Amino acid sequence: MPAPQPAVLPAVPGTPLPAAPSSRPPGTEASRRLLGVEPEPRALTLWGSSSMSSEGGDESTPVPIRIHEHLALSAAPATVHSFGVGATRSAHTLLLRGLDTPRVRPVGDGVRAADGTVRVPVALDSALAPAGPLRIPGSVDGTAGVLDGSSGTWFFAADGAEHDSDGALAGDRIEGVFTSVLNEVADASRQVLWMGKNNILDVPGVLADTQRMWDAAETPDEDTLVLGQWCTEADADGSETGDAVAEVNAEQARRYGEHFLDLQQLLTGEEGLRCSPLAPLTLLDQGSTQAALERGVVPPLLVATDGIHLNGWGNLAVSWALVRRMQELRWL
């Protein structure tokens, strides 16, 4: 009789191995967009003079075309800050951006305006004269206010300035270094520069000022788009200003590569004049266009009646080119 066998214990179940992690993120693409935290979109800051503020953009098109409004729609939900100020020169852009910080001193008595603001006439040690409707929020050694050159004279209007215990206006004693607060807006922004046309004959100055703006960006090689100047009838081939425009454009194209947008080529070249926004105008079939191109200037159908700004059609072409280049740069 065979010996009794011990009872067989049930096998211990093996510990399951963890499954290899999926290479695919959980959920659907729509749910990930809904529940995921998207990075804050980069703001866009526009610097320059009247062309950047789209002066003339209310002419010729059925509705006004302003570049900053067009970009605000294209870049949404990113914020677009528009700091184009007419009649200003490249040095004013540096002041507006907070890269130049001149010392300010009062040169007369303060005057209280009807709204209660105390405006003190001041001088800048940089000797920069005011231009255009320039009003720059900032501070003088910690005293907040606005540096205002819109009347043709510099004034500093301190925020909440009141009479002190001696009866004098507190703003009268404003003196120190002025710094624009717009540097806080600009520091984290991408930027578009269209500056220097009003002092284009100072080729070295325009190039240097633009380079300072370029260098001030968070990551200069990625964060700036420089717009070239275009030729009006006053800048025809062979003119002093026309030569200066060509020299600045050529050097900036060399420096900035794909971060330079050649608007003279856009507005006088066949590809640009046939672009979709301008197709209804059949520009190249117009005698006025051909005559303008022979002089090396932008066709009159794209120019406002003042002869120095683009009209709505011109601004529409610039906006189209800007959006296309920003898409190529992965800004949009």
C-alpha cells in the first residue's frame, strides 16, 4: 500500500507585474485641453512712431485698418500693447521703453490743472526735445507720474501731488532720474520694432537705437521682429532719404535675418502687390503703380493723402505680412 502523500497546498498566486506605462497621455485631446493648464501666452509689444500707430489707416478701405487691432485678433488670447507715437524719433522709443533714464530737473513753477494735476516744467539732461503726443508713465526717484511732452515742452505731472506744509506744490521739488514704467510691460513681451523713419538720415543712430531695443528683449534672438522702412515720394531712388532707407534696410536684413520683415519689398515687389488682401486693387495693372515703381516708391493706391503714411490698404498688407511671418516664427 503506497505511503500517504501530504496534501498539496494551493499555489500562491504570483504578484502581477506592473504594466508598462503608456506612451499616450490619458484622456482625449479635447479633455486634455479642457483640464490641462496652458502656459500663459506671451504678450506682444509694438514700438515705433506714426506708422506703428496706423495713422492714415482710416483712409480708402471700407473700415479703418489699424495694425495693432489686426494683431490683437490674430494673437488672441495674448495681449497686444501698442506704443506707437506719431512724430517721435528712435531716441524717444528708448525713453518710452525705459532704456534711457535721463535726469529730470524743474525749470519753472508747477501749475495745478483743472483736474487737480500738478504739472511742473522740466528739462532732461539728455537734451532730448519732446515730439508728438508723447506721454510716458513713470517715476522720478520713486515719485510716480507722467512725463508729458505733448505740448512741445516737457512737463512732469506727479500722481496725487498736493500742497505741502509750506504751501508750495509738492511737484515743484521733483528732481531725479526718470524711468518709464513701460519697461515692466515690455520685459516679458515679444516685440515688434518699426522705429527710426523720422530720423532716418542718422543711419548710425537708427541702427544703434534699434539694436538696443533688440538687445533688451528677454531672449533677443527669438523675441523681436524688426520692420523695414518704405519709400514715399520724398524718398525716391537717388534721394538722400531714399539712400538712407536702403542702407538701414540692408543692414537690418543682414543683422536680423528672418526676424527682419522687408516692407519696401512687400509694398513694391510683385509678390506683395499681388498678395490676397490687395488682389481686388489689381495694382500691377494700374499706370500709377508702374510709374511709382520706376521711382522706387510705394504705389499711391496704398498711401494716405498726406503722402507719408499708409492708408487702410497699405496697413492691411502689412498686417497680412506680419501675421504670416509670426506664424513662421511660431509666435502664433
